[in-house]
Amino acid sequence: METAYTYVADLLSEVTIPENGILSRTLHNDERVKVLVFGFAPGQELSAHTAPMPALLYFAQGEATLTLGGDTRPARPGTLVQMAPMVEHGIRAETPVVMLLVLVKNPPR
């Protein structure tokens, strides 16, 4: 029997921060939402890109510099970002970072 929820007791234990690079792991994926956790080594960067769907970023550990549209913003534990579809964004890890990404595949109309 499939459960109707995803439970993660400790988000930080769900991803290993690599010595060099970026790792990601899918925690949940269905027709409405995809949830991933990322581990960034210091100095690693996801260059500016867009997503065709709404997204949320939540920073659980570390410090990063975000580009959001034409703005630059700091991220640290507790930072939450909501983005509309097609907002250009990028992430540069200043320290080891753990970040949660939620992609809303079929937003209500």
C-alpha cells in the first residue's frame, strides 16, 4: 500500500555534501510536485537558468549568493525563496550548502 505522504525526519542527513561538485537527490516526485535536496561544495555554482514552473528554494545549511532576476541576495539557514515560472536564477555556494528545491509541476489555475 502506497502512503499518502512523504516524511523526512532529518533533511540534512538526506544528502552528502561532496568535496567538489554538487549532488542532488529526489525525495518525492509525483504528477503535481517534485522535491529535491542538493548538497553544494564551497565555491560550486549553478549558473543562471530558468524553470518553466513555479519553484521554492529553502536553505537548510550554509551560506550562498543567489541571483534572482537582476538582483543578488544572500542565503543562509532559514532563507526561503519563491519564484514564478521563468525567473532567471543562479546559486553560488560560499560554504558547504544544503538546499531544498520544490518544483510545482501543475499549479492550480
